[in-house]
Amino acid sequence: VYVPPVLAKWLRPHQREGVQFIYECVMGLKDFNGHGCILADDMGLGKTLQSVTLIHTLLKTGITANGAPTAKRVIVVCPCSLVKNWENEFVKWLGPGVVKTLAIAEADRKTVERNLDTFVRTKIFNVMIASYECIRTHVGRLSKHADCCDLLVCDEAHRLKNSDNQTSRALNSLPVRRRVLLTGTPMQNDLQEFYAMVDFTNPGILGTPEEFRRKTLFPILRGREPDASDAQKHKMMQIQNDMSRIVNDFILRRVNTLNAQHLPPKLVQVVCCNLTEIQQNMYQHLVNSKDMQHVLDGKQVNCLSSIQMLMKLANHPSLASMAAPGADGIAKFLPYVPGEGGGRRGDFAPVRPEWSGKMFVLYRLMKEMRKPGNGNDKIVIVSNYTQTLDLIGRMCRENSWGFCRLDGSITMKKRQKMCDEFNDPNSPLVAFLLSSKAGGCGLNLIGGNRLVLFDPDWNPAVDKQAAARCWRDGQKKRCFTYRFLATGTVEEKIFQRQLSKEGLQSVVDDKEQTNQLSTKDLKNLFKLRTGTPSDTHDKLRCERC
């Protein structure tokens, strides 16, 4: 493949290999029936640059005798928070105006429809960048034109893990065979979701959904059960190997250890924080309440809300809702503070980090980090709960630590501005508070070199995405990632479940691996285990300690 020199000079060896691989897939030069490809490189390996290179190459070169370019129109679909970022990437690598891009973001319906019509009916623009929501709403205006696009690129493509949702169906209706999916986390929850992505990329390559379930999914799941027979395990390995052989023709996955030679070192630590006495008393009160006992007896009353309640309590006692199941009388465990009264605290009351094990560790970490001579580090703090971010924001204000916050309420324009300000070494910002659901994907926060995952998510891919915000191209300092867990609580059980889910990854990566931790039943979730530094460490039977 001939890549224009303007881009070729920037590509690292693994990126050159990636561009070659994607090009061969979309041009039909490989031994499989299809023109699709999944680039599943880890976060930070330059999937965007490889895609920009492919798009520019297809727009400028061709393999036919008359020399006509392979592609005239390209559609890039991404989460709404990344539309502007994609437009900036084309300018960054190619210069302004080299590729005519049309970025559709935050416009009214008529403007969006006018832009879509301009893209498909004229030759003014080569590349259209739009959000998944925009394409889902307006796909009819595109799909009625047979030549609406010659290449479809889907960023953060794990959004297509459900083949029945409207977004997947809308994109599938576009008349284009050349499809490139970009995702750092191809395996999210189960093989069914993986099948949906593969079938979108190259329809029918793993058979119909029924055939896949019968011939592949069920035998693999049976072979992974703790009580599986040797014959079932052998059959599972055989099917895994067969599937890996098929999908490896069009899925390229490299892990970010490749980045280690280009980036400063990174240290990942799982930090188990003991509950304070206040938290322990409240936790035991909730677990022993009648409502919780109903859940444990199998009546499943408010099971999810009970789990959420325990997770919020693990973050800070003041987040425990008095209206939640089993919370009657929980306020008595909060210390009486003269002038503040008992019960829940207002927005202007002190945060009191010492009431929470995790919050106090974060407080001490930030205090130590900001001492003169400690390198002036900046920190990214990720949480699943906006109420937790509220508290951390108030703690930053109390200590005069400059911070910004990105959650679902922030518009696209403000998001990019916020990231740029945080990444500026001369800005007064110390902390970037990030909602994992709103900004875990695609953001580049190389201004920070310390990242705290304040609470775990059931889906390991969500945490992986969030954890990759700092250690990526452009980072100049040594990076530290801290995964906070409240010792012995539901958080450790969720982390153990994540480790169990990570075993699924090996099905795609073609490595034999069994789950070290079997799925815990509901009763185990609600147990508080005290008297141990880490429940997870005990269960993994570490031989070094």
C-alpha cells in the first residue's frame, strides 16, 4: 500500500503494520469473505492516526487502471464528545483544508438535514464526521443514495455490541461494505456482544445468530463451567481455536505494552481502603436490615438499588440515602457536629474526608502531590456517581485546588476547551473530575499523570477505557493509576467479577485461561468481610505474601 508521505513520516512501526492490515481488509485482499475490519488496539496506540492515514490513502490513491481514487466519500461515526476531536485530528496530521471535512455537531434539525444533503449530493466534502445519535436519527437521508459513502469508520465501536438496537440497525442499513470498527475493548460482557460486532463488520462470517449460539456460544460456555468434563473442555478449546482463526483474519489487536518504549513508565496499583468506623457501622446496619434480608431470601426486592446504596456508602457516609431500603435510623451513626446538626449535610458543609476511608486516602494523596518539590503533578479522578464528584469538587474548593468537571451536562464545545485547559502546563487546574459514563471514551488528558478510579464498574471495559486517559502519546511524566476499593465490601466483589469477565478476553486473544474466581452468588455480595487487608488478595491465594 502506498501511503502519502505527509502521513507516512509520522507512523510508528506498529501503526504502519496496522494501516497495511486495514487496507488489505477493506480492499478484499485477504482470505475471508468480506470487506470489513476491526482495529482493536489498546487505548493510546494511535487508532485515530491509523484511520486518518487509511482514509487519506483511499481518497488519494486507487488500484484501478484509470487511477481513480478508491473512495470519494467517507463517513466517520463516533460518540458526540469526539466529533470535534476527529475534525482536529485531520487538521493536526494533514494540515488545514487538505481533506474537506464536515463535522456535524450541536446543530438544529434543519441545519443537520441541509448538511447531510450537501454531503451526499455534492463533492464539496470528502469526509463527514457525525455522532451515533445523529446517524440513527437521519439515516434515511443517507441510505437512499447508493453512493452515499465508500467507507464507514465507527469509533468506540463497542456501541454496536447489541445488533437489535436502533443505532446498529441504522448503520447496518447504509449501503457500504467497507467497514472499519475501532475499539480498545472488543470484548465487553459476553460472546453474544462480540458476535454482534463481528457480524456488523462482515455479515454472516460466523453464521446466523442461531447457528452461532448453537455451534459456538453454548459449547464454549459449557466448557468454561467449573464442573465441565474433559470432553467438553476439549470441544471448547477446539471451537475457540476455530473461531480465533476466522476472526484473526480481520481483527487486529495489540496491547499497549508496545507504547512502553515510546512513553514514560506506568504503575498500576489496586488500593484497598479500610472502611472508617462510621462506614462500618452504617454498612452493618444496612446489611442486617429487614429489606436486605428480603433480598437475600430471594425475593429480589430493590436488589440493584440496595447494591448502589452500599457502593455510595463506601464512597462517603453522607451519600447514603435516608430513603433507600433498610436505611431507617441510619443517620444516628453520623457524628453530631456543633453548628451543623445531625443527618445529611448541605452543599456548603465541610466534606470531612476523614469519615470515609477512600476519600481520606484521596485527600492525603492530593495534599502530598501538591507539596512544593513533588513535581507539580495533576490528577484525573473518575467516578460512576455525579454525587461523589460533587463531594470531591467541594473538597478541592475547600483546599484551593483548581479543578474542572466533565459529566453528561457538558456540551461538546466546552468538553474540548476543558481538556485543552487541563493539558496546558501553565493552567491553574490541579484535578479533572470525570464521570466514567460521560467521558470515559476517547478523551486525551495527558496533562495529568495520576489517575484515580474512585469506584469500580461491573463492566471491566468501562474502567479500562477510563484508565487509559493519561498514559498515551504526548505524555511526558511517569504515570500512576490507582484503583480504589473499599476493603471487604461489595466493591471488592465487583472487582472480583471483573477479573472473572476478563477471562472472556482470552477467547478472542486465543489464550487458554480459566476464571480464577467463579461468579459470586447474591448473598455473598452483601457480606461485609472485616479483619483482612484485602478480600480479593485472599481469594487469589497469592503465593508471594
